[in-house]
Amino acid sequence: MGGFIALRTKDRLHLVLGLSAGLLLGLVGFDLLPEVFSTNTSMTLGVPTVSIAIVLGFFLLHLVEKSFATHEPHESDYGSEHDHRHVVGTLSAMAFIGHVFLDGVGIGAAFQVSHTLGDAVFLALLIHAFSDGLNTVAFLIKGGRWTAKAKLLLIADAIARTAGAALGSYVLISANGVALYLALFTGVIIYIATSHILPEAHANHPSRWTLVASVVGIAAMWIIKAHGA
């Protein structure tokens, strides 16, 4: 869904990305973090184990991107075109598809623990899937291959997520194990929202309305959590 919206709203993509970032950050702060900390209370060297997993998830994605150069800096919007821009766009989109399979595993595993945790993860992945689609197409638009290539990658994205969810439903994981997995996932979401979505949303566009869109997203998640509690 997010990818097809990106194809149709390229001129206002920064507003949609700003909203998506706000939704993700609100979900992390109001839903995912409380869930993982209440589900897994173990400590490692005086620090909550889930805290370590969150930092690890953030750092691992950063390390992978730096190692494989899959993240084109948003400052490149202001610079000259590079010969490798097509490769960067495709690699970035493929990197997103690679991790959505593990996202699907997470939602299947979460429902094994409880419906409350499953619902929280489902909402997280729904927003995450939306922003993934936006980013997949956004990177391809920047790489100059946003038509047939973008649609094929969106289909692959959906297949990978569904396959991951099916696998997660059958693999037995303890509640503590699921919490650690989701803590890693939370770190990844924080990284994507702050390192990908927000910089992309603010690049080459006035920041005021993008910031408003982000605040609306955070407020929406606050209201949803307050009424769902």
C-alpha cells in the first residue's frame, strides 16, 4: 500500500514519510517498549537484556548498511548525480525486502505468546510495511527506476512478509525469546525512522509541514494507545 501511494504522490512524499516516522516513533514509545520490558525482565551485567537487544538492533542495521553501502545519504539530493545511483537505489530496496521476512516471523511468534503482544506487533508491522513500501519506491525513484522495478519489488516485499509470518506461526519461541526478538526489531524501527525516513522526508522540502505530519503521527498513536488501554 505504501509503495503504491508513493508512486502516486511523489510530489507530497515528504509529508507521507513524515507521518510514517511519527507513527513508528509513537508506536515504539507507547506500545512496543512497554510490551518488551514487561514481557522480559531479565538483566545482563546490571542492564535490562531487552535494552541491550534494542541497541544491538539499531547498531547491527547501521553496520550492515555501512558494510554494504545500501543507504544513500539524504544529502545527495543536493549534490550532483553519481554513476552508481541506479545500483544504490536497487540495493537499498532489496535490503528492505531482506528484513521484512524477519518482520513476518516476528508477528507470527508474537501471537504465540499473547494476543495483546500479537496485536501490538501487528500494528507495528502494518505501519512498518507501509513505510517500507514508501522507502522502497522512494529509493527507486531516486535511482531512476521507479516504474516496473518498483512494482516487482513491492510484490516481493509482500511475499517475503507473508512467508515470514507463516514460518513464525509454526516455530515455537518462548515469551522471553519473542521479547528479545521484538527488542531487536524495535532498535531496527528506531534506526529506520531516524536514519532513513525523517532525513528523506526533510531533504529538499520545507520542514514545517513535514514536522507537523510527524507530530500528527505521534499524537495518533498516543490516542490509539490511550483508547485501547
